Amino acid sequence: SDVRAAAGDVPVAPVAMPRVRKATEASVSCVIPALNEARSLRILLPMLIVLLHDAFACLEIIVVDDGSSDDTPEFMSEFCRRDARVRYLQLSRNFGKEAALSAGLELAMGQVVVTMDADLQHPPALIARMVAHWEQGIDMVYAVREARDDERLLKRIGTRLFYFLMKGTGKVRIQPDACDFRLLDRKVVQALCQLPERTRFMKGLYAWVGFRTQAVYYQPDERRFGASSFSLFRLIGHGLQGLTAFTTWPLRVAMFGGMLLAGLALLYGLYVVFEYLMIGNPVRGYSTLIVAQSFLAGIILISVGMVGEYVAHIYEEVKRRPLFIVSRQMGQGLVQGSPRV
Ligand code: UDP
Ligand code: MG
């Protein structure tokens, strides 16, 4: 009945008639989460408008301001006033990139939705290649970074480890190195908006919804202004969140590890008794005791902490707070043809 209930909640995407997908007859929404990116947006938006205007019949560009403290609000309201194809959604504070993305996806109305970073690291020229795949019937096209030579060793090791740990589930395969530069068909957006969880680990959610997907490879450009807001510490937190949202194997590891250790301890105990009774060795081992004691304490704390991660996750979910709060919204959506000047 669980399966039935779940199936009942998620609307099955209507079986589309084999129609030809043509970008020039379709509408597109471009969703851009932005935190203090006014300088980049100034360059990115005009570029995008030209590009999308040529490729699609209708377009809208949604900039989701995730609590910027620079002059993004002024710049964007000015831009919206001049160009009706641009929409501005201001969140009431910084909710994080994942929440900002969700906000944008909820607002987007296009048949095709492109999500990308505001910081000019995602080359807009790649969109043309994504669109070509969509026209061939692919529902989700995602950009995968070709190399990570530009990143620090520690970050690269961390990412490898993360994708290795995430593989533990087997059920949902998260594409390593795929980024949030994606093209989604309306079907996919609808599915994503249906997902009720508060902790939006987008990479996992994209993988979870399925559909026909295709990777395109690219080399990210350098960040021109400002700095990445994802410090190593924040990335670790993000990774833990993804791990607890999409896997349960760490809980089992704790259990099996505990069994293994208990078994070994029992064997060693028997050996010590044997040694004392049969060989007559006095029971030694102050240092063994200390080592074993602290080792076990460490294992126990790690396990408790791991369970704690899951509990925290459950706590976040049961609070049922909204994902984000909107403080201001400008622009009205898909616009055909030339801008209103
Ligand atoms: N971003 C956001 N909210 C945040 C952090 C980042 O909306 O709390 C946006 C940011 O403006 C950018 C994108 O998410 O458009 C990617 O951020 P960043 O470049 O810092 O991440 P990285 O490229 O290092 O993964
Ligand atoms: Mg970036």
C-alpha cells in the first residue's frame, strides 16, 4: 500500500504524443540563483537575452536573489523596468543556493528551464548544445566539468570521497561532477516541484526523478568577480546533508562495525583468560586497556554522531517550514518577441 500511496501522490507525466520538439516554437525560462553577483549579472543578462531570444519563441530570465547585500536589488529592479523578459525574485534572506534554485523552478513557466550560476562560470554558449539534445527528446541535459585541475587538492579529494560514499545506495545514481548548469524539460521541473522534502539536495533530487538524461562536457570559466561562497567547511556540511538525505548505509556500517568489534573483543577476552589459566601469565595491559577504551569511545561517538545527523535531518523535515520566503517579485513571466522599452 506504501507504493500505491506514493504513486497516488505523484502525478504521472502524461504520455506525450511523439511531437517534434523545436526550440523556435517553445518557451524557455532561465533560472539564476544569485548571491552578491550584481557585477556578473550586468555582463551575463544581456548575453543570455540575445542567445535565448534567437533560440526560442518566448523567454523569461528569473534571477533569484538569495539575500544579496550588494547592489543586486537596485540593479535588478532597474533591469526589470527596462526589459520585460527579466524577472526578479528577492528572497527575504540567504536561504542557500538549493532553496534559491527551488524558488526559481517553482516560478518558471517555460516548456524548457535552464538553470545556471550567475558568476559567469557557466558558459552560456553551452545552452545551444543542450537545446540540441532536448530537441532530440532528452528530458534533462546536465553539464559536467571536464577537469578539476583548477581546484585545490583537498577539495578534489573531498569530492572524490563524497561521490564514492554516495555510491553506497545503488538505487539512485548521482552523476559525479555534474553541476547545476542544466536544461530541464517541463516534465522534470514538475516532478522536482512535487518533491516535498525541505532539505533540497538538488544533485540527488535530479537523479531521483529519473527521465532521459544526457551529459555535455565543458570547462568552467574562471570566477571573474568575488569569491565562491562554498568554503571547504560548508561543502563538508553540504556533503553530509546529501549523504543523509540519500543513503542509509552509514547506519548499517555502525551496526556491523559494532558487531565485528564486539566479536573481536570476546575472542581477545577468551584468549586472556586462557593465557592466565593455562600459561600462568599475569594479566597485563594497562596500555592495551587505554588504547582499547579510547578506540571504542571514538567509535561509539562517531556512531552516535552519525545517528545524530539523521535525527537532525528528520527534525528539519518535520518542522515543515517553507523552503524560502519571498520578499519582492518583479516582472510577469514569459514574453514573446522584442522587449518593451
Ligand atoms: N549562490 C546562492 N546562494 C548561496 C550561495 C551561492 O544563490 O548561498 C549562488 C551564487 O551567486 C552563484 C551560484 O549560487 O550564482 C554558485 O555559487 P558559487 O560560485 O559560490 O559556487 P561554486 O561555483 O564555487 O560551486
Ligand atoms: Mg561559481
